[in-house]
Amino acid sequence: MEGQTFCPYKGLCDYYDIGDARRAAWSYRNAYREVDRISDLVSFEADKVEVHLDGTRLHPEPGQNVVPHGIDRGLDADEVKPH
């Protein structure tokens, strides 16, 4: 495991390195009860590692970009939208 972040909707998230790709995968090992169907599933950053499903390589959808988040992102005050 290579770090953790917290999501108020899902719980504690664990990140994993794959080879030289830092934080290329993540999992909510013990997601909150309301979203527990995602517990122990693993997600992969398709822009960091090759992801294959049933023999087909997956690619991010056009226009889909990965935006870093969590404690390592450094959220700026002007990014926060008022409610």
C-alpha cells in the first residue's frame, strides 16, 4: 500500500503502486455500509497502466481526464464552490 485518502461518501481509500507506476490502483477495502458493494474492488488508472478486461484493452473515454485529488492535491480556495 502506498498511501491513503478519505472520502466522506465512501470511507478510507488505499492506493497501490504497480511496478514503477505510483498510485496506479486504489481500493475502498471497508467502504461504508451504504456503498459496501465497492468494498475490496480495485480500480486502476488507465493512463498509468494498461488495463485489460476480457482480453480487451480499456482506454479512458474521450474527454475523460484523471484529476488528482485527496490530501496530495492541494485544493485551492477558488476551486471550492459555495453551496
